[in-house]
Amino acid sequence: MPETVSRGSSTGTFATAARKAVTDAPSCGTPSCGAVTPSATARPHRFRSRIGVGLAGGFYPAPHRYQLYLSAGCQRSQRVSITLALLGLENSTTITVLTGPAETPDAFAALRRAYEATWHHYDGPLTAPALCDRWSGRVVSNHTPDILRDLADLADLADRTELTELGDGEDLGMPALRPPALAAEIDALRELLARDVTPASPSPARTATLTLLDHQLAAGPYALGETITAADVDLWVALTHLDTADDTLSAHLHLDAYVQRLGQHPAFLGSGRSVR
């Protein structure tokens, strides 16, 4: 495997870049995708239960047990959608796409019931992505990093029995999207992208990070080497949501080719800026 920038190169790791202070970068939080706030004083509640491989907490892998509410046009929802496709789990997980209360009233009503079943008299916004347990009618998690880890970690389990059951007995051939050896770099790159590779990021920081990423892709076909990982889902979605009007990627040939190449992958194909 060719050496990559993320592994001890003199230009630094993604973790180093993510820790580097950017004094002119405004602090910002990504608004909750698909949020509908009932009142100005209502506050969201973060649900962070996890899917395990046993009975702990009551959430364990089972075919058709879970439902994902995703929001059209939402980057986080797009990452979840692509991850599901890469793992071959679309047919064993119910997916409901929210557009707006007027366009998808039944979906919003169902999501509202799930939030209220999880938190008595819940009066906060309904946020997506949201992973719900169809058996209990409750929200398992509305924290996207945890949802992505739970989906990806299933592919890394040594015991294939649980995975076969989750995939309805099919040979899923799932990639290891979050191998333990790369978990720290995946998280660091996600942090770096959220800070520096958005339309609102300061131009100098965005350019510097895109140059680092372009150099990284000169050494290998994927963000962290020779195989596709969760880092590629994060990177591709971030790059495709940059403003194309200013030809942001035109000066970064490896990134431009990467976006075009991954865009032809079945899991990414046609996803564009919205959830399929």
C-alpha cells in the first residue's frame, strides 16, 4: 500500500490538521436537518442509545427492526443513505424521507410519535437523521456519528452470524467502513471537513485543507489508502456540497477526479445533493 499523508507524513496527519486552531474561523454549528420546531423556546433532545450485538439496552441487530428517518437535501442524511447502500442494508432497514410537514405529513406524524414515546411530553424539534426501533416505537438515536458508527461497525464484527441475520441471510460482502486501525483518522477527517470544507468556511482554511486532501489522493485512490472507508463517504458528500459556481475543485485535479469517480459507484450514483 502506498504511504499516505494521513500516516506520519511530514505534512501532518488529519488529526494534526483538525487540532490546528483557525483564528479567523467563526464558530458554527450545523443546524439539525429536517428540524421542525413547535415553539421558539422548545429545545432538541439528543438521544444516543446504541445498537449492540447482544441484549444490552434491548437494541440488537435484527432484520426489519429499525427505521431511519432521513431529510431530503441534508448532508448528514446523505451520508447515512450512502452508508446503508455500501453495507447492503437498504432492504433490511425501512427508510422514510422527510421533505416538509405539508409534503410528508404522515411521516412527520410518525416521527413525532417516536419522539414522544422516547421522551414524555417531548416538545422539541423533530430532527433527522433519526434511527428508530419499530418494535418499541422509540427513537434509538438522533446523533448522526453514532448512527454511522453503528452501521459501519456491523461490518467489522468477526462473527458473521449477526450480519447474515441482519441482511436477511444474504452474503452482504460488506466493506469494513470503520476498521479500528483507522477509526481515529476517520473521526479527525470528519472534524476537519466540518470546520474547513463547507461553503461557509473561510477561504484560506478551505483552500489549505483541499490542498492537503488533494495531496492525499495523489498517493492512493481513497481518502485513507487503498480501500473505501467511512472517510470517503464524509469526504465525497462534503466536496459535492461545495459551491460549484466558483470552480472550487478545478485547481485540485485529484479531488476533482475523485468526486467524478466515486460518483459512478452504485452507492453514490445519483445521490447528488439529496437523499435518494
